[in-house]
Amino acid sequence: MKNLSCHECHRRDFLRRAALGSAAFFSTPGAFAEALTATPAMTEGPFYPDKLPLDTDNDLVRINDEITPAIGAITHLHGTVTDLKGNPVPNARVEIWQVDHMGAYIHSKDGGLNGPKRDGNFQGFGRFMTARDGRYYFRTIKPVLYPGRTPHIHVAVYRKGKRALTTQCFIDGDQRNAKDGLIKRLGDPAKHLMVQFKPLPESKAGELSAEFNIVLGFTPDDGHDEPLPNLESDRMTYEKAKKALEEDPE
Ligand SMILES: [Fe+2]
């Protein structure tokens, strides 16, 4: 596949390496005999963007076509949104938001988009429409500590324009998790929010792959969500990258 933008190249490179690391990466989840456990909800917190950045795509490491990327351990965060039976949920909007490498959100109460203590190259927020197989994908940074919390990424999932789940995910094995008040309050179900950040095979730049599969706690009806027009391009970008990989595995 030629003429991919740099943005798509990154994604394609990730998809290729992820496929090398996991033969099942593109397999369709299918229906499971046993019901899955719904991903537990967690508080939204005070820093959901009060003003969305101009760029809200699923590459948080690069804002629009800026040359300088964000600082941090580049992480390919991906997974599948399914229902309790493991059926993929297509056209669900997944949003993430998190602090930059200095611990600042893009919220105006935390310095704002152009605050002096922010990495102006980190998007801080992104969204993605799940593909037909329920998959989503973000390029972001490994979350870092900020006062009072263990490292985390906020996640929200919408169906049919309505918020279906608000939660957070964490670095599996991080010692700071045990001291986090919100994790302690959630108790045992917090294990479903733990994500392994693994080195991406063949990545010379030390990039990471993190898989967070999301199970929505409902049994779906027969209808499908209506895609939001301004997010259609995100979904197409994923499918384009996937197609490119299948056509040209080199
Ligand atoms: Fe937070």
C-alpha cells in the first residue's frame, strides 16, 4: 500500500508487528458459551475535557500534522468492545483522556490546552469508532503518576450517542495500584481494569502494546448504532490500515 500518511504508517507498522506477535489479533471474538464479566465502571473524575482539542483523532502522540511528537513511552492501546456474550459491538464510540508526561490534563482547571506546564504536543484526548469486529485503536503514551493517583487512562464508551460505560484502566503490576483510593474502593473487580503494557515485538524505539478489552454489561438488541459523521474517518482509517496489512504483509 503506497501513499499512506505518516499517521497511517505508524498505525500500519503497529498492526503488522502486532500480527507478528499475536496470530489471533484479527480473529473475530465470536460468541462465548459463558457470559463474560462486564467491565466495571469507575468515576469520570474532574478532568474530562471542558473544551475539546481541535484534533480529537485516535493518535494522541501527534497533533494534526505537527512534526514533533509527544514525550512519553509510545503505547498502542487497543482492544475489542463486546457485549456479555462476546459479540463485537461495532460503531461504539470509545474515548480516552489522560495526563501528559508531566502529569497535566488538557482541562482548563489543569493548565488548559496551552498551559505552561503542559506538553503542547500531547493531544490529551482522543476518540475512535469501533470497527465491524468491535475493535478500537489508539496511539498514546504510557500513563504516568500524578499527585494522588496511580497511573491511569480514562475510558468512556458510547452507544447510540449515549454514554454506556465510564471507567479507567491501569498498568498491571504497578506497585502504586495498591495504594490508589479508587482501586481500593472498587475492590476485586479492579482486576478487570488491569492492562499489561508489553514491549512491541521488533520495536527499536521501545514502543509498547496494551490490550484492554471492554465488555459492556448489556445484551444487545438487533439494531446497530448509527455512526457519527465526524468520526467516520477514524473508523475508515482503521479499516484502511487493516486492509493494507492483509494485502501487503511486508
Ligand atoms: Fe484522572
